[in-house]
Amino acid sequence: MPRRETALIEQTPGPDAMSDSATPTLRSLFEACTDLPPDARAAYLAAHCADAALRARVERLLYADAGEALPFPPDAAAAARAIGVRAAEVDLPPGTRIGPFEIDRLLGEGGSSTVFRATRDSAGVRQQVALKILSRGVYSSDSQRQFRRERQALAQLTHPGIARLIEGGVTSGGVAYIALELVDGLPITTYARHWHSGLRERLQLFVQVCRAVEAAHRALIVHRDLKPSNVFVAADGSVKLLDFGIAKLLETQNDDDHTRLPMCTPAYAAPEQLTNDSVTTATDVYALGVLLGELLTGRRLRDAQLAPSAQILANAEAGVLPDTPAATRRALRGDLDNIVTKAIAPEPERRYASAGALAEDIERQLCGKPVAAHPPSAWYRTRKFVRRHRGGVAMTAVFLLALVGALGLALWQADVAKQQARNAERQAARANATKDFLIRVFRASDPRIAQDKPRGQVTAKELLDLSTPAIERDFAADPDTEIELLGVAASIYRELDDPARYRALHGKQVERARASYGELHPSIIQGLIDDADHANDRNDYDEAFALLQQADPLIRRAGLDRSALRARWYLARSHVMRKDDSAANANDDALDSAVKLYAEIAPQDPGYVSALTSMGFRTQREIDPVAAEPWFRRAIAAAEASPQHDDARLQQLTWPGLAASLEYQGKYAESEDAYRHSAELARKTYGEAHSTYWVPAAEFASLVHRSGDRARAQALFDALFKVIPQPWDADSYDDYAREFYAACLVAEGRAREAIPLLEASLKTYIAKPSVEYELRRIRLTLGDAYDLAGRSDDARTLLKSSLDERIAKDPPQGGTVRVARERWGRFLLAHGDPAGAEEQFRLVLAQEQGRHLSTFALAHGGLASVHLARGDMTAALDESRRAVESFAQVTGRRDVRSGPYLWLIHAEALRRSGAVAEARTWAQRALDASRRYDAPEAASIKLAQAALQQPAS
Amino acid sequence: MHSDATLVTGNTALGTDALFDAVYARLKAMAAKELNRREHATLDTTALVHELYLRIGKQPELTFAHPAQFFAYAARAMRHLLADRARDRLRLRAGGDLARITLTGSDMQLAIESSEQALALDAALERLAQTDARAAQVLELHYFAGLTVKQIAETLQLATSTVDRDWRFARAFLKDALEA
């Protein structure tokens, strides 16, 4: 029935007009009838309703009324359930294709979209993304266009702190998707809690967030949904904002007849966002304020009347607060309270005008810390520059940079002093003097000014010679700056290997400091610790210890016990290797203290990175390589967060440490990446011709070889040897490259070639101090090589002594003893002593504890061979099966070549147990693998071939 | 779907009302949160509406002259929500990839049927409102806001017997409309 007619019939002014039959309404008729018994209704209708259509209608209603059941769910809830939990069921199974991406797995679900990890293979490059799939379909061409427009705007937004929008699209089925940079990390609050981040670290992270937001605001993009789960911190401590502008993007997807849905999390939504949905940059600032509040107090603050510090709960969970509740309250009271309060002001106009303004205020907080939060030491920065260009080449610009850096420090201190300044004039004078000095230094290298020497030929040393007298002259009235600069100059001389000048300037520095401040000036103490570091490097541990003992009371008396200086002291102390009984514990305690103090006071100090790395190695050695991984990651994060973050020297140990930990856990691909990363880092910083590059490069190549790719490993080693000059610096400890290469040769069946290389390396090692660990390692490898090359007597000596040495010096539960023992067992077995071999293998396996380490698998294989020799097939098969199964699940350092070795043993056990066909399968598998892994003439290949030619026994 | 029907208690036209938008949005967000929390979440209409009332009550900028206004708004919002869902589901059916993969046959069937039904209900309710505005409102309050007869009576300042009659009529009307 056409609508209009229906309306006429059904129109009623009100239900109470159960009035006269002049105009009977549908309702009135209906109600009248329901009051009557069923059989009387027809008559009533006939009497009161002339319109046949209307009568029919009433009858239908009465019929409907009679039935019990409702043809629709009893309430809206039931109806919603029936329609389906979500408008779009996005439980997409792995493998589903959305656009050019393939789904890996579900990462998370939100109100309007679901996020998956997905990959795309394009031009051989595998790209991993976070794929956000919108629950609502995009169908009309208008909304598609709008979606595309917005997406393009967002794609322009590139900033290291913002997870990049990679691409987006709409499938033919109307499925809208957005591919974002995949960020591996934790929400910022979780990160801070997990790492028990201190106040400084939290503020520093927060500044990163603000800067990222600021960048987007400049591009006129508002986030609209800032909250901890959208602010991630990656393992390296870098902040990444997720979902930038996505909120807006998603909103545009609503078609015309849908009401707009503001995508906001109530706690983080600014008041104006909830009421009239007007979103501006101020909205983001509000959210930032709430985030800051949460980072500092553990609570989501809304009430701007109560100060944030007053809202801290005394029973806050560990890690939620930057410090103890009382200390946090103290730290926040005043400036930080005000900052938070301003950011979350209810009126947008009263908040910070921009995220940048907020960041600046926080940064002022960070800089305004007392000198106890020691700034990165200038001498350290200069040292880095100088080291790189040791050859004495005129590197004027570089040197100037270093000097400027140092002076920048002086100016920084001037700034800090400004805050405490009583005499503004003095500060101005200092600033002027500094500028003059700089100018003078620049002039020395300025080609426009006539000089004796042609331009560019002023060496660093000469420049220093020129500048140094000026320091004393220009800064006589400014002892602080003078002291600092003298220290810088002194350390540069030290780096340039001019000990005489170093001592002279250092002496002057100490003298000035004493004159102005007495014994307790930081630079004096700093000097002592520097010297202790150098003593450690030289292995002059007694000297180091003495110096540190000297510095200790000075630190205390100077009130610097809670400073980066003290942390440096701890770190230096932890490196002192004295032959004391209590030495080990003292070192451990010192390291613990160093880490703790750095974390609280100076997480940006390079010493923190060293401390964390040392901790990683200690954990790896004494506790558990798995537990070491977080330490290394933390060290890497600290290094990246530090202004000196491009100093690869810091990371030279860290990345390989991480790689080793990953390898231990069987994460071979990640381990390879870490090794590669460390090599790349070293190469970029030091260049290929520097020994600092060779070690990680060789480690990487070794790992590649251990994973079976001999061609690639060979190529890597070849490239490496091309850049290693022959003969190289005798001071360098880096015979690693040659040693590792030789070890690879041994593994792939070229023991004879390897022996001369190993012997040469051994000789080099012996000539140096403190290479005990290297000696132990290379002796085992050489013993292995001798054995494989048939030089049994030499092998016996070396292998046995290797084992004995390790038993004497290494941790009894550690892998190094087991490796040597297993190898010794294999030697005994091959040389007619199965009983002896069995003893060794059993000793190894006594530590198995259900682990699947390579050595254990090999030991099982060894036992299988022992049983085979004795003719006990059942036992042999049992052991060989265990060996093979264990190796299939191997973690930790392994060479894949152990696989075919074990498979052949297994094949033999099977064959002699009568399972000939199965035996052949294993032997074939071993042959195929060895052909891939080993040199063509390798014994492994011959053995496998022989196994395949065996007749049925 | 933006109806021109006026509320018994209010004068403003819905759909152009910022207040309504806010309520609807909030409700939608809450519902989404509820439903997304668990695989087979139950959507307790009453509880949601009551919770919404409590929450909104705390916001000074959102004021209702009378609780009736609130419930009316909430019910209408819930109704929109359901209709949205239904439309989405039906669109997905036409959409290809996603729907094909995600729902099994019988689930899909039920979902589709329920969606079509929900939309039909919505349309029928619209027609009822033109015939008998108050009966439509009673139904809306009961079905979408989960109010009992007594509560409706209180809210609309009617006798319970009136509400009962309204309900009966509305029910029959809708039944008839859907079975037609």
C-alpha cells in the first residue's frame, strides 16, 4: 500500500481518541475488539467499520495480538547478539590476503578496527607491517575518495617518532585497511614500569613524544587519540607514536546516514572533545598532559584542582612511580606539578600553546638539574673525534667540532650557572670570552687569513698548541671554564700520544681546580678516575685500585655520592681485576652499584652503556644467557638515548653480547641480524681498515658459516681479508679474524689448510698479555684440527690440556668445559678407548637437564658410537635417536654440520638393527647436507657415501 | 533514520541535537567496548543505559531536564546503534572477501536474517510512530532502553494500564508489519 494512503488511514491525533465511529481509527477499533470475546469481534467490526481495507487491517492486528511468539528478538540486546558480535568479523586466519598483504597473526583489537601483523613480498624484499583493518566497510565512492585523500595526507607525515603510514587501501569487497610501520615495543607506561625508569628517563621519553606530536602538528595533523597504548617505546628506547591521525581517518569512513563517532578514550579525551567534538592541537596537548601525569604519578589525572604530586598513592606498585612515593612527591612539587596542571587545563586556551612548548618546559627541567647530574663529559666527546683521526692528518674541521663541543659544554654550564647566578655580568663576560676564544681558534684555520702554512695543513696538534695558551689567557677570570677547557686539551694530547703535554696541562688543570675549589672539584676527581681507567686498560690493576682509593673519600666529601661521577667510580672499580679472594664479589657489587646509580642519575652517560654491557656479560657467564638478553638490550637502548649515540665503541661489545644471547636461545636469525648490525656499526664508525671492525665482521661471517652457508661465509671472509693489511698493527688484539676463519675451515673439512693459520694466530696470542680466554679457545680448535688431519699425538696433547685448563679455570656448570670434554671423548673413541670415551660423554650428559644444546646431542651421538663399538644395538639405537631428536630442537651455539654427523651415526645404528631402508634415508640426508655444507674433499661426504654403499648387514 | 518525530516530553528535533549526538556516541562507544570484550558478549541493554545515565549525570555539560528525556535519548540511540549494525552486516554480505571468509554458513544466515529483521523492525517502528506516537515511544523505551512497564509509566507520567494498552497495540502492529 502506498505510504500516503496508509498514513491517512492510520493517522491519529492521540490514542485517547477512542471516540466516535465518525472516524474510527485503527487503534480504537483494535482496542474495542480486544475488550470483546473473540467470537464477538467480527460482528463488531462489521457494525463499526465500513472500510473493508481497514477492517482487514484490524483483523490482522487481532490475529497478531493473539499469537504468543514475537517474530523478533525480545529486546535489543538479543537482536544485537543475533546480528553478530561485531559488524565485521575480523578473525581473519593467517594467510588471508588483504590487498597486497598477507596476514600473519592477530596483534590486537580495538573498538573500530583490528590490527594484524602482515607481510608483503615485493621485489624480493619482505616487508612486515601492522595492518589495521577497519570494522566498517567502505562502499560509496565518496567515502572511498575521502579515505584516499586523508590517507595521502597522513602518508606525508614522516618523523622518526611516528610509526609511518605505509599505505592503505580498500579491497574490492569494501574492506578498508591501513598498513603501518610495525613497532616492536611496549606502551610507554608499561615500558617505564618494566624497567623501573627513573624520573629523568621518563621525562626524556616524554620529550620525545612531545617532539613527535609537534612535528605532526606542523603538518596540520592532529592525533586525537593519544594514550599510552598509542605511544610505544621500542627496545632501543626510541619512542614511536602509533595511529597518528587514524582516528580522523576512521571517522571519515562513516557513510552519510551514520552518526559521527568520536574516537576517543574517555580518560584521555579533552573536555571539548567530549562535548562538541572540536578537535585541535590543544586536544593533543591535553592528552599529553594526562600522559605525563600518568608517567609521573601512575594515575590518570583529571581533576585540575588537586596538584598531581598530591595525588600520588603511597601504595603504588613497584615501577609505577619514578621513585619512592615520598621522593616522587618531592620531585614533582613545584615545577613539574605546574607543567602537568597547565597541560590539562580544562580550557584549551589555558593549556600550552603547542606540544613543542610543553617539550621545552620539560627540557628546562632536565637541564636545570644540579651539577650533580653531571653532563656528558667533554673530554669523552673530544676523545671520540680524535680517536677516529689518529693518523695526524689535518682534520681541522673535526677538531674544531670537538672544541666547539667542549665549549658548548662550557656554555651549558654557563646556562646552568645562570639559574643560580647572582652576578649577571659575570655570566655575560664568560659568554663573551668563550666567543672570543672560539673566534680565535676558527681564525687559525681560516684560509682567508694569511698564514705561514698553506691552508689545511694545520694539524690537530698544532691547532691545540695554538689554542692552549689562549685558554689560560682568556679565561683567567673564569676558572670554571678554564678548568674544563684545560681538561679537554689535556685529554686530546693524551689521545694524540703526547704524554708530556698531557701531564703539563693536566697538572695545570688540577692546580687551577685546587686553587679555586680545593681538592673537591669534580674535575680533579674526574682526572683520578680517568687515570684509573687507563690503568685498567693497561692491566695495571694495582695502580687503578690505588687511584680509586684516593678518589673515594674525595667524592664523598664533595657531596657527589649520588652523581654520575660516583657511578663512573663504581664502573672503574668493577673492572679492577685483583687477585684478592674477595675481589670477585667486590667487583660484582661495584657493577651493581654502577648500574643502579647510572639508571637513576645519568642514564645518558656513556658509562651507563658500558655498565649495562658488563652486566650482560656477567649474567651470561654466571647465570643464564637468556637472562643476559634484557641487559644487552637495555645497554643498546641507553646508547641510543645518549647524545653520543653514534659511538660504536660503546656498542662494540654490546651487540655481539646480544647476538650471543640470542644464539643461545636458538634465535639464530635474530642473532645473525645482531652480529651483522654490530659489524655494520663498527664499519660505519671506524671504517673497514680499522681493527675495531674486523672482530664483529669475523663473528658475523662465522655465524653465517655455522648456519651452513659456506659460500656466503667465504665471500664475507674474503672481503674482510682484503681490507686487513698484512702484517697489521702488533698492538691490535685482532687475530680473531684469522682464527675464526680457520675454525670455519676445520668445520667444513679443510683441517690441513687451517692448521698453519691457527698456529700463526696462536703464536701471536702468546706474545700478548691477558689473552687467556683466547688461548684456551684456539688451543681447542687447533687440537680439533690436528686430530682431523691425523696428527694424533699433537691432538692428544692439546685436547687433553684444553680440557684440564677449562676444568681448572672455567665455571664447572658452564658450556666451555662441556665442549672440551665432549671433544676429548670423541678423540678417545676414535683412538681405541671406548670406556674412557663413555666416561667423558656421561659426564657431559650429567648436566643435560632436559636441554637441547649441541654438546649434549653430540654426547648422545658419542654414546651411540660407543655402544655400536660394543655391539649393543638396542642401546646404540636408543642413544642415536635421542641424539638426532635433540639436535632437531637445538638451541645455543651450534654448527649445523653436527646434524649430518649425528645422522650418519643414527643411520649406522639403524642399519645394524636391520632397518636398512630407514638407514639409507638418514645417510642420504647426511650426504645431501654435507655436500651443501662442506668442502668437496671433506671426509664427511666420503663417510656418507660409504654409508650409502653399505650392503644390508 | 533521523526521525522528525517529536518526543512527548521534548520539543527539539532529534538528529540535529548535539546532546543526542553525544549520548548516541557515548552509547555506541560503550556498546562497542562491551561487545568487543568477549567473543560472545552479552549486551545488557538495561545495564548499559543505566551506566550511561550515571556517567552522563556526572558531566555538567550534559543536562537532561528530566530523566524521561534521558531515557528517551538513550533508547533512540540504542535503536540507531542496532540499525547501524544491521546495515553493516548486510553490506558485508555484498562485500565479498571479508564476509566469505569470516562467517560460516549458518551463522551468516542467522546474522543476515537478524539484520534484515532489525531493519524491518526499525522501519515498522517508524510507521507506528506516525500512527501512534506514544505507543511507539512505549515500545522504544521497553525494547531499546529496557524499561519495565512501571518505569515507563513513571517516566511518561501515565497510568500503568495505559502503558499496558500501548504496549499491546504496538506489539500487534509490529508483529503484523513484520509478518506481512
